[in-house]
Amino acid sequence: MRIVYTKGRDRLVQQLVERRNSVEEHAVPVARRILAAVRKGGDAALRRYAARLDGITEQSQLRISEQELQQAWDEVSPAFRAALKTAASHIRRFAQKQLPREWSFEQVRGLTVGQRIRPLTAVGCYVPSGRYPLPSTLLMTAIPAQVAGVERIAVVSPRPAKETLAAAAFLGLREFYRIGGAQAVAALAYGTESIPRVEKIVGPGNAYVAAAKKLVSSDCAIDMPAGPTEIVITSEGGDPVLFATDLIAQAEHDPDALAILITTKKELAKQVSAEVKQRVRSNPIAAKAMQANGVIFVTESVAEARALTNSLAPEHLTVDSERDLEWVRNAGSVFIGRHSAQPMGDYISGPNHTLPTGGLARLRGGLSVQDFVKIITVQKYDRKALLTLGPRAITLAEAEGLKGHADAIRARGARG
């Protein structure tokens, strides 16, 4: 990992931000062509791309049968089944805590206002299975949708691993398609003869998936554009081995992953750099990511370290203590203290691991049950409340020049 002091730091930070915001741009033209082809050609086009890119024959069944899902569950190890159950239980309980509640109150006598919660009808969950199988992503995307009450959950994954199929069987999911890439996004967003369209697509994917999700977002809702994973550790003291292992754990996801340590301690910086250098020798993907995007920033003050952290708005952030939460403004998920290994959050803690990347943590948090519901506001007047508040509403309507608004209120007996 490079160690960077004050000189040249701002330029490097800018380069890192620009890099992560443009990673999928090269994929946009290809994704656009695939989307157009599947939108026009339906199943035939989808099968051609699935055969070419997902490694299946054009005659293969795209939908995975319930028997195959159940067989996968029967074949995985008891240890995997037990771990899956624990993870699913924690994710479900966390999502249930996040679920917005319905409420109403009397604004003034005779005027009741409130909100009602309604789930989306159909969502698509994209589960990557390229470099690594990711059954954990199936749990993180499907369980919040289930908690929200979504009626139809369609899962897509190219060459899904047995463990991913087993996770679907355990969750009771029955609509699972053996497709991936931009072609899967197209099928979910626009529908084909065999795959009905959905209202929203969630889940991470490669550059082509991210580009496709951006391109369909005006026709089908998406959770967020998802780029390569990011980790920032901001610390004034800790175990270099623990920091190095967390940095490598996230870096091994993708050669484009971003791994950063921010500290005022020069000696800590040197120790972590040396530890990472030694450990990545046996992890070629992490080694590539560290060489390209592994940086240790040594700042002149703690305040400077904190400001830099918030400007990066990282997907994953590790800090020393709960007191640090007071200054954290931008982060997808925060891990506190030496025992909070970041991979625990990837699997089993409960908070969602589908998190904002590319600086989007400045604007939103990670995937949650709230991504799968609509909040409908409600208002009810009685005659007395209308007569009391109507004249003021008429005044505002006339100030805006909206005569029809004022007339609709007057027609009910209000004066103004």
C-alpha cells in the first residue's frame, strides 16, 4: 500500500473519487445494446445472450425448477444449513426493526393525517456468481423484501452455485432464473414472454450490471448503482494485523476495490503497509487491488483524518470506538473496535451488506426493508376543520394564481 502524506494528497483523493465514479462507464455501450436487443427480441434474444455469456445452451430451461432448488438444500452440509439459518434470522430481525410503522394523529380538531405502508408488488434480486458464489447476497436482498410483504420475488443469477440455490430453497423462493449480466437486468426491467417484468431491481453486479441498472432506471426502479467495494479504516491506534486482514478481506472481492487506511500515526501506517505486503502474496486479487487502489493517508491532525473520511463517504468504515460515531457523517456501514471484523457484516450481523459505493453514502444508506415499501399519506377533514383551515388554503391558492384550487375549497362551504 502507498503511504501518502500531505503533499499530493488532494490530487490523489480526487483521482480515487473519479476512478470509482467512472468504473462502469466503459460498459455502458455494451449494456445499452443488450438492453435494446432483449427489449425488442424477448426470450429469443435473452437466450442468445445467456448462451453466449452465461454458458448455457439456447435450449436450456432458464427457470430453475423447485426440485433443483430443494435438491441443492438437501445436498449442502449441515454446517452450511446451520450458518445460513443463523444469518437469515439476524437479517430478518434487523429488517423487521427497520420496517416503517403506520400512524395517524389529529393535526387540529377535525383534521386527521397519517401514513399507511404498502409493499411493492414485484421485485427482482440480482445475485452475482462470477468470481465467487454469493448466497449471502440472496439473503440480503430477498429477506427485506419478504419482511416488507412483497408478493413476487424473482431471483436472477448466472451459473448459480449450489449454496445459492439452497439459500433460495430455505427462504421459500420459487422464481429463480439461470441468467445474469445486462440481459438479466433487461428481462427484469422490461419483461419477456417467460419472465414478467418487476417494479424494482436490487442487488450488486459487475460493471455491465451496474451500467444496465442505471440505463433502465427511468423505466424500472433500482436500489442504487453498485460499484467495486470500498473499505476505509480511520484509526489512531490498533492492531496492524487486524487492520491488514480487514483491508485484504474487502480487496479480494475485486481488482478495482478501494482499500484505505487514514491515521495520524506514521508508525502504524508503516506497520499496516508491511503486513499487507506480506499477506497479499497468497491472495492475487487483493494484491492487484492493493497495487492499484490501496492507500494509507497520514494526516497532520485527527480533525483532518475525520474530514477526509467523510469526504470519501466509504461503503465500509472501521473506527476505534463508539465516540467516533459523533463525527461520522458519510458511510454505508460502520464497524466499531477491534472485534468488529468487517466480514462479519458481510454475512451474519444483520444489517444489510448491499451498501452505497462511489460516494453515494453522502446521499443514502444501504439496502433496507424501506426500499421495498411505499409510504402513502392520508388526510381526512370534517366540516368544522374545513371551515377553519379553508380560508387560509384559499389565500395560498390565490397567491399562486390557481383559481381552480380556491374554487374546489369554496365549493365545500369555506369562505376566503
